[in-house]
Amino acid sequence: MTKEEKHLWYDFLRLYPVRFSKQKVLGQYIADFYCAKAKLVIELDGSQHLSEIGIVHDSERTAFLEQYDLQVIRIPNQMIWQDFDRVCAYIDDIVQQSLSRLRDSSLYTREP
């Protein structure tokens, strides 16, 4: 794990009330962080993700994960150091929205 991944894991996700996994293998990819319950993948992006090859690779990876109804969010590494509280609040908001959406959709798929 990178310094940024360690910071996010040990200082937020590890004790988050909804379980996250770190370095989760999903098909041919390894997600930085994965929450099965919220169907969420979190990727922390360093400068290599800004290159032309990095952008193409990330796009392919996101398309692959989205085929499995997973939401992928990307957070630049610099945001971990510049505004960690805001990053944590953003992740929490995304998780809560996802759980709410999944709960609402399950209401319509249940048989009477």
C-alpha cells in the first residue's frame, strides 16, 4: 500500500461502520479499497494516472468494474494530504447514497 492508502485505511476505512476490504482482487484488477455492501470501489490516484497511458488504463478498469454494477470513485493522492476530512466526508456520503439506493431498489424487487 502507498502512504496515502495506509493513511486512508488506518485513519478512516479500517474502523468505518460499513466493511471495506483493502487490495481486493476483482477480476484482473486489484482495487485499492472495496465495499461489497455499497458496491463501491475507491481508487487513490498518483501522478502516473495523469499520463495518457494511465488515463486509458483507468478508463478500461472503470468500464470493467461498472459491468458488475460497481461504482468507482477516484481520489487524487494529494487530496489525502490536503483535505483528509473532506475526503472522508465524501466517501461517507457516497456510501450512504449507495446503501440508500440499494435499499430502495430492493423494495421494488421483493415479491408480495
